[in-house]
Amino acid sequence: MSLLSLLSRLTLPKSSPLPISTKIYPDGLPTPRSIFAAAAVLLTITMAVLDGTIMNIALPTIAQDQGVSPAHAIWVVTAYQLAIVVSLLPLAALGEAIGFRKVYLSGIAIFGIASGLCAMAPNIEFLTAARVLQGLGGAALMSINGAVMRHIFPQAKLGRAIGWIAMTVSVSAAAGPTIASAILAVASWHWLFLINVPISVLAIAIGYFALPFNAPTRTRFDFISAFLNVLAFGGLISALGNVGTESHPVLITAQFAIAILAGVALVRRQLSKDRPMLPIDLLRLPVFSCSIASSICGFCAQFIAFVALPFYFHDVLGYSATATGLLMTPWPVATAIAAPIAGRLADKYSPIRLTGMGMGLFAIGLFSTMLVPADGSYIAMIAALSVCGAGFGLFQAPNNRLMLTCAPRDRAGGASGMLSTARLTGQSIGAALAAILIGTSGQFDLNAVMIAATIAAILSALICEGRRHALRTGWITSPAGM
């Protein structure tokens, strides 16, 4: 029995004690079902994002408890991230083939079960393996949450829905370290995973009755493309993660070589597909490809700053870990405030214009951090980082809306999977560039790091403005609904 036919059996029972409408709505669910469905999606996003951020705080405790080195313990985080990266596009394709609802509910269940296994892990090896399973569940959620939202809300309200996702991600990321510290202060690290179990049960209970149905394509799952995707993106992210570290150059070169060869083979295989796993058909759309490129550059700029600034605050300025965390908090808070507003504006006005304005503001904020004197007050740095967060929030929600609405409705899975892949690729490139800039300098040079981040943000802004100019002059066609 194939994976496709097995998962296709995950349908509603023929007789359910409570009525569930299987009707497929062409432009969003009716109220109040849409509210409950959105709550299920945002609840799972909160769970997945928190799980990714709280582990950074818990790693020293886990290493000490398990009696392993920090480098060994870091695999608890790396395994989770790699599992997500390599399975985003395959699971997005699977969602289109058998229905987003089945993949999403299965992802929640896998994530909850894996969380329980993590909490019961007798050793670091078991914990790492359970984190891989947890990453697969997280990928099922992250790969299609945008596509699910597109089926929950009408296109006229999609911008605000995407803004809610961005707000949820930002708030969860900001709250992660605080929640982890609070739990570790009164309980063992196992409870960091156990809290996911009741959340998963609640999300499944809500989602089972509220999540929308879509017409599956019944396309046969392409295992060869999925394997090539693992080699291409897994090799790329692994290589980028090793850049700037003490890893042997031969290993890094081999990882890049595997990624390139597998990537070429994957692209060639996808060219003959009507519904490619790597959405080449969508990348042929100018607005979509520009949105992907600007997203990669934008997230690259974001992560250069995210990785470097804590080192600057803690190691150069001598701030405590608590003060460093507080200084970084205004950024995600400002994003959480700006993103829903930007989403609503993107539903009323041109999202293309908003993306360029947002990324331009983001670049100004990044550049402003270099103007704050080392012996200056907290207020100036907080103001600069708040501008960064507001600019990024103004960019992110409209840009994501563009990516989802450019694609035909039946290709929402491919668009959503590519959206998440672009984000993770940009973050990985940014982290690698930050590691190189920090590692190759004899002393920490904030200007060099933030200039690199500013250049990446300006490049993203230029792509946004170039897209707007091309649409205004008729070089490319405006997508429907803009």
C-alpha cells in the first residue's frame, strides 16, 4: 500500500456523532466556523514556533542532565530544523494530492506524539530521533498553514489572516525564552515537551470539526523527487550551517556539491511534471518569483542581525543575558503590532507598494543601529530595533499575501510550501554570513555586520520596487485580485 493510499484512508467516519460539513467553499468558510478553524491553525503555529525557540534556552540544561558536550546537545535543535527543511515541499505536495486537512491533522498528531516521546527520552540519541519525528510533524503544519488559511478566509480578507500568522510567529518567538526560563525554574526540561501534548489534543479537537475541505488532486506522490529534495535542501542547509565554524573545508565542499547535483537533478525531473513538487510552474510567474527572491533577501538580512546583535550586546557591551534578551524583544513586538495592520492594508491597497515601503523602513532601522554609540542609552537602540521590527512586519504580511494569491487556488499548497522554504533558506544564508563576518574578524565589528544586513534589505527593497515598476509599465501582468 502506497503512502498516498494509506493517508487517503484518514477520512471522516461514515457515521459521526456530531455533524461535520464536508462542503468545499470556493471563497472561505462561513462564520463562526472560520474563527474556530483559524484558532486551530494559530494554536499549532504557536506550538511549533515555541518549540523551536525554547530549545535554545534548554540546551545547557539538557547537556548537563545527559552528560554530553554542548556540540552533541546542539543536534537536538539541528535535527528538528533539518527535518523541517527537507520535508516542507514534499508535504506541501502531499497536501495538494490528498487534501490539506488530512496532512494538517496528521501533522498535529505526529507533533504531539513526538513531544511525548521527547519528554520520555532516556538518552540524548533517543531525544534526537524523537526531535526528527517532531520536525516532520512541524513541517506538515508549516508547509501548508498559508494554504489552509487561503481556504478558511475569502481572498478579500486573506491579508489580515496572513498578518495574524506573522503576529503569532513574532509573539511566540519573543515569548519563547521567557516561557522556557519559567518552566526550567520550577520543573525539569521534560516539561518543555509535555506542554505540547494537551495543546495538540485541543488543536485536533477544534481542527477536526472546523478545518476546511479542499478538492484533492489525487496526484501520485513522487518519492524520487522527495529524495532529491532531501539531498538538495538538506545538503544546502547543512553546508550553510557549517560555514564559519571549525568544520573541515572538504566536508563543507562535499555538502555543497551534493546540494548542487541533487538540485540540478530535481529541477530537471520537475520540468516534465504537470504539478511539480518544486513549484517551477509558479516560479515562472514574475510576481511570485520576485516575492520569493525578496523574501529570501529580507529574511537573510533579518537573521544576520538576529545572530550578531546578541553577541554585540553580551560580549562587546558587557550586558547581562537578561538585558540582552530584553533589548532584542522590541523587534518581534514591533513586528507583531505592524503585521496585522499591514495585512489589513494589503486587503484594501496595493500589497506590492507596501512591501517596498516596509523593506525600505527595515533597511533604515538596520542602518540606524550603527549610529547608536556604544556608551549610548538603551532608548536609542530600542528605537532602532523597533523600526526594524515595524518595517519587517509591514513587508512580510503583504509579501506573503502576494505569494499565495499569485498561485491558482489548486496550487496553494505549492505556494505555501515555497513560502516557508524561502524563509528558512534566507535565515540559513543570513546565519552563515553572520558566522563568517564574526569569525573572520579579529574583533567584533558591528558596522561590517550591519552593513551586510542593510545591503540585503536594500536588495530586497529594490526587488519589490522593480516588481512594482514592471507592473505599472506593463512589463509583467498583474495577478488577479490586486
